[in-house]
Amino acid sequence: MEQHSPPNTSRRADGTIPHTDQERIAELVTSHHILYDHGVLDGFGHLSVRSAADPAHFFMQRGGVVPDDVTADDVIEYDDNGEPYRAGGRTGPSERYIHAGIYRARPDVMAVVHSHTDAVLPFGLTGAPLKAVLHTAYFLGSDPAPVFDIREAMGQDNTMLVDNPVAGAALARTLADRSMVLMRGHGMTVVGPTIHDAVFRAVYTRVNARAEIEALKLGDPVFLNGFEVDRGDPVSIHWAWWAAQSEARRASP
């Protein structure tokens, strides 16, 4: 795996230094609503952000709350093992170990999205490679997205959920240094150096998957090459626009 910068040197996509935990929590709440609007999260799925005050910890919703209903009061802190920290008895989603495993293995990652969006499911089931076909999905790269099969970590008799530290660590190993990992029969997990990047990547992974599926119906897709994926987009502009749209939706009667 390639070497990554430690968390306290990471910068946001707009070039500014990391902000406070309070600001991160506010963006975390808004990001849940954005991802719901874009069909990345529905009644399932979750999103987390690394703590600025304690980079070994992260913030995520409590268990039992629908992503589009998440408020700041629903966000709790988790320790490096994925256990609720000073949470007042509140519990976390069963798959919080996805996030804990990745944060432990990837110090460059500041945010993690786990989604069951149907657009990516065929690629985790068929062996068809999910690769970048759109310039906005450059982060997927020119090599096929890795696929996590929980049977390889937990055996044939498994829950299909990353609901323990062993499965979380195995998922992180499959992700390696990539931006996204498919999960057989389950969905995907996307990571980013900021919460803006993670949201952008989750949205455009879904868009890219849908475009690739449609292209496969007509012929052989033309994938981006190694030079074409070596680029970037102003993701914070997208995030701010999506946030404004989400806020307007939620404010309308």
C-alpha cells in the first residue's frame, strides 16, 4: 500500500485546514441529506467523519435512525475500535466496524460512506469490472474496483454484515489504497480525504455505475485510461450546491 500523510496534515478540498468537530458534525448531518437526495442512501447506509480533536476517533449517526432524518443530536463519537464513546448509553449501527477498520488502516481517510445503492450491485456479483467511464468518476481509476467477499474473511456461514472488527479489518485490506470497494451482495464503501470528497465520490460512483451498465447494453464501454484519471474536480463547489438544494427541499412544506 502506498504511504499516506497523517491525519493532522490533511486539507479540505477547498485548500483550507481541517475545521472543528462541531463543523464536521454539521457537515456530516448535511451530507446524510445530500446522499439521500442522490439515491446513495435510503433507509439504510451510513456516513462518518474523522474527529479533528482526536484523529483516532470518528463521528457517525447512532443506530436506528434513517439517514434522511439524521440531526446533530443523532451523531455520537466512536473510538478506534468502533465502540460508542461517552455516548450516554446510545448504541451504534451494527456495521460501524466498516468505518473503524478503514480509519485504523488509512490515516489519509477523513470520511467514509457505506451505501447499498442498487447501481453498483451487479459489479459485485458478476465479475464485470467497475472502472471509470466518466470524467467525474476519475477517482475510480483505470483498474477494476476491488470486490470484498465476506466469505473470505468470515467463512460460508456469515451474516453478510461487517458487524465485527475482524470483518472490518478484512474490508479495509481489500480497499487497500483505493477510493472505493464493492461488497458482494451488499453495496459499496467509499472513502475520501474530506467529507466533501467522500460525498462527491459516492454520488459519482453511482452515476458511473449506471452509465457503465447502460453502455454494456450497447457494446463495449470505453474506459478512461491512466492519464485521463489523473485529474480532479472542485468537489467543495458541488457539495455546497447540493447542500443548498437539500436545505431547500427540507424547508419546503
